[in-house]
Amino acid sequence: QVQLVETGGGPGQSGGSLTLSCVASGLPSIACMAWFRESPDSEREGVAAIDTEGSTGSADSVKGRFTISRDSAKNTLYLQMNDLKPEDTAMYYCAAERARKCWYKDHVPAEDFYAYWGRGTQVTVSS
């Protein structure tokens, strides 16, 4: 059984940084992992994804500010969030799929590709 548990959310300041973590259990080493976010004002959107070989893709809204990475030895996915903006306020979800390569839709992680989801961690950025 695959379980994904996100941590690291909380309050942040504009221009500040936060790091999210997602610990995976029951996930094979060959897996695509991603971060999504959802706010009350918008639908869930793909933020960034990383495949087994370490290739990444991210949404234009976070390019140059957010970095996705993974530590396979620790079964952990990270999202380093720099230069935070109030519009980054959202619930952030970790997702995974048993696949070597990640799927994208319009250059962002495709939500319907992922079978496994965490419960989310809230990020709130104040101006």
C-alpha cells in the first residue's frame, strides 16, 4: 500500500522561503513524483514533477522560484520554495505514479496521471 505524507507547510512571508517534504512508503524505486496545489479560488494545478532519472518539469508560475528534488535513499520528495508570493498560498499535495517518465499536460504535471496522493500541507504566504 502506497502512502504519501507531506510536511513543511506553514506561514511564510513574501520573498521568503519554505521547504516541503513528502515521505513515501510502499512506492517502488521506479516512480514519477509531483507536487500539486489547490486554493479556495482555483482548481488543483500541477506545480512540478520529477521522474526516476531526475528529469523535472514545472509550471511557468513557479519557474526560477521553486525547485523539486528527490532523495531515493530516503524515499522523500522535496519542494524548495523561494521568493514566495501571496498567490502561492494553497494546500500543497504530493502525488506519485508507478512510471519511469512523468506525463505533462500543457507543460504542467497532469493530474489524472497520478494514482497516489497525500493529504496535503497548507502554505499561507502573507504580504
